[in-house]
Amino acid sequence: MRLALAFVMSCLARAALACAPAPTLSHAELVATAPVIVLARAVAATETGVTFERLEALKGTPPPVFDIAGAEERAYGPSDMDGHRALTWWENKMLRAGIWTGCGVSASFEIGRDYLLFPGTAHPYAQAEIAAPEGDLWLAGVRALIADPARPAAMIVTPRDYVALADAAFYGTMTACTGGDGEIRVERVLRGPARETWRWDHPWGFGPCWPGMRYLVLLDLSQEYAVDQVLAFGILDGTVTLTPRRGTIAVQPRRVALADLED
């Protein structure tokens, strides 16, 4: 017998409801409040939605086969954020291809792909991610949060591993910070392309912008023109405190010497 799960995300997309933002939840809150968490494979499209087969019930008791009413079947190509190793997914709450937000949230699914689903929740950013059964960091983080509700975040990393999530990382000195422009003279490249200077149209990722201040900078190069591509941490006495802005990653220890980040 096939059942239709109450999947808030897809229902909102198809109903004429008043425009209201989806709740903002931390990953820990999402996992704690979700009645069902299931790893499932999209196996067929129906007239009313998409049919899934359960691969693993992480929380609750989802049926072996179930439908998500209102969902679309559409292929968008790989969009698992490199197994959720992309820093931008964790820090900027990027949406995978095939998810849209507005008055509600809607999703499409590709037949044959595996998804980590949170039926019954209205959190837009993480409730219908593509997730391979092995090797996916978001799936591993959810499993860890279920096993230990007191865990500070879905992903706990060392400072070196946190820097390794960025497409580019370097440290240097802010040489210009006027109007909407910012420029850093690079002292050392930790990963990614080597440049003598980096410039931004809007250096808002730095918080207070002070010429002469030294920064450790992490970049997401997939969003070349996005303000949120920049994560910058002030350097003081050769050390830096790594505090992820979204609270989705816990860096332990947070304070580290620059020399410990170098190869």
C-alpha cells in the first residue's frame, strides 16, 4: 500500500496561500523538530507528484513506498554541492537546483536520484537535498545530530578542514576600502588561484572594513558576483578566530595560529 506523506514544502508551492516566510531553523532545530527523516529514492512520476522508495528511515516510521503530492519530476543535473562539501551551502544557505522559494517552497526531483527528506517541515534550505547513501556530509551530519542531540552543529571540523571547504583561501592586508570597493594585498595563498590582489565591489563580508587590517579570507568562486561569496576573519597577533556566520558548522578549536593553517 502506497501512502502520501504530508510534505509541507511541495504543498505550499501548489496552494494559493498567503505569503509568509518559512521558519528559520538551525540544522539542529530542523533535525530535532522533524517528525520524519528519511533517505529515499525517487522512482516514478505520477499525475499528482513523485513516488519514492525508502532506503533508510533515520527518524520516525515512513512507509516503504510513498508519494510526495505536488512535487515535480524534472532533471537538473548534479546538484549535491559536491557531496555537501561546498562551503557556500553551509554558510550561505544555497538552494540546490530544482528548489525555489517565494510565498512557499517548491521542489522538483529527478527519477533515480536519492534524497534526504524531512516530510512535515517547512524549512526551505535543507529538507530535500540530493544525498548519496555514503560520503555525503549533510547526511552524515544529520545522522550525527540524531545520535547526539547535544551536538553543537551538523558538521564539526578542524580549522584546516574548514579552510579546505573554500574554493580559495588566503590572508593579506586590506589596502583600500572606499565606497563600495575593497582590495586586499595577498601575503600568502593557502588554496586556490594565486593573485597579488583581490578586489570586491562590496566588501560586506568583512564587517567593519579598515585599511591596514589583516584578514584571512575564504572565497566561494562559484558566486563570482555575489556579496556573500566572502568570508573574512580578522588576524590579531598572528592568530585568527574562525566563527562561521550561519552557525551551521562548528570549528574546533576556533582560535588558531596562521602558521597552523599552512602546509
